[in-house]
Amino acid sequence: PMPRWIARIADYCDGWIPLGLPPAEIAHNVAQIRAAMAANGRDPATLAVRTMLPPVGRTDGLCDLEASLAGAPVLRAAGATHLEIYPTMFCRSEDGLEVFLDRLAAWKETERAP
């Protein structure tokens, strides 16, 4: 965001949604926002950053969950605190949704492990 928007985010917001930005740009902007928050006496660790996990396509028209999840650490390192994932990109049936959600839950647990 432009410097004016960084200042507004630092003054008034609890989060930022950098949809479609590459990780390096997210990291750069998160650093600026957190620095502005600190300068305003706000705790920069409280900044929530939500972005979409870029889907990796397969030849059958769906997306590859494992390949897509492999991109999560880069987004986390860039400052993302919340990742959006759209189930309909990865499955087309109730059974597929159950498998998708089970895998996502297992992945989330491994993300929390030390």
C-alpha cells in the first residue's frame, strides 16, 4: 500500500488483506506496517495478515492440495497469519470435501508442532 494507507492501517486497523501480492511484497509491506504500528505505540505483533494460498493446478481441472500447501511456509515467513483456501478448487463432491478437510486439519496440526 501507499505510505498514506500504511499510516491508516497502523492507526486504525487490526489487519491487512494483501490478496494477489507476491510474498516478497507482502513481507516488505508487513514490515512497514508493523514499524508504523510500533511508532504509534501499538503492538506490531497484533497485526493480522490474511492472504489466499495460491492454488497449484492439476491436469484434471482441480488444484493439488499438497503442492499448494507447500507454498504456505513462504507466506508465513512473509508475515501472513491467516491463509484462505477455497475447497471448491480442490474437490467436487461431499466425499472429496471430507478428504480435503481431513487433510487440511492434519496439515494444520503439523503447522502447530514445534
